[in-house]
Amino acid sequence: AETRLPTPPLYGGGENGNIISGNGNGNGSVSESTNRISLLESTIITWTKQIKNVLKQDPETQLKLGFHPTPDVEISFWKNKANNLNSIFEQLQSPSTRRVLKALDQAKSTYCTTFARLCKEVFAARLEAN
């Protein structure tokens, strides 16, 4: 099963408009803006946890647990990890993910730098797994 990064709701219901880019009229209150950024930051936190879980998957886990996996088990492990990382990488390139990151960058969120580093780790791990 590939890892799916959940995207925040695009519309905040009613006339609140787009959660990612605000209500569109530039008249949003500070608290609306703060709530919107908090929602996007919690999305980044969720993504970070999911991505780290995939990155820390270790082909030697079976050995460490006392099992004696066959070579096809390790091949299967790498195939699954590669599929997972490729899926994450594609999602990170998606317009909806880009909008979230752009909104957080414009809000000077402290999560941007850390998440950018994590994206580089995904890229490197993806090269290794493929």
C-alpha cells in the first residue's frame, strides 16, 4: 500500500473560500489567517510523520527480529519501499502540495526549512531504492 499524503480541505465551507489561499478578497481577519496557517502546519506535521515512517523502514528489520528472510523477501522490501517513495515524491510535486508549501513560505512558517530538508531525504532515498 502506497503512502497517501492527506491534503487539507480546499474549501472551508460556506463563504470562507479557499483554506490554502484565504478567502480571496484580502480582507481576512488575522485570526482567520492564523487558523489557516495552523491547519496547513498541522498538515505538514502529518506529512512529516508519514514520510519519516517510510524513510526509516529498514531491510534488516527481519534479521534483527530473529527471522531469516530469503533474498526474495529483501527484493520485495525494496520494491515496496521504492513504490512508496515514488508515490510520495509524485505527491510532493503535485499542485495541491505546492500550494500548501507556498502558503506556508509566504507566512514565514518555521516548518518550511525542515520540510525542505525532508524532501531532499526523500529524493536521495528514492534514488537508492530504485
